[in-house]
Amino acid sequence: MKPEGWDRMSGPDKREDAERLFTSVRGKLIIAQALAKAIEIMKEQEYPERSNIEDMEELGETLFQPFFSMYTSKLL
């Protein structure tokens, strides 16, 4: 969740908080979920962007485990 006072925080403070979240376990979980959902939707498109899908799979499989596997066990 955004910290209290988010709207009053400076740009650098917002960035610092976002970087903290990004490198946290929760951040890895959120990004893994977002990648998995995006891949699922993109694969269903009429003209799937294969290179983007594969790059997203690479990111999930290498940088966001074990969470990526939790969301993709039925997809891959």
C-alpha cells in the first residue's frame, strides 16, 4: 500500500519508497503476479507479441521465483 502522506511526498521520496517495495519480497510477489497475468492475456490475443511474451517469461523465471511459478503453474 502507498504510505500515508503519499500525495505530499517529494518525487525522490516516492522513488525511494518504490525502490524499497520493488526489492522486497512483497514487491517480487506483485511483479511475478503482474508478469504472469500479462503473459496469460497476451497469449490469448489474435496476434501475440511472442518476443515480449518470451522476455517476460525469462524475467519471471529468473528474477521472480518462486512467486512466478505460483501464478504460472497452469500457464506454461
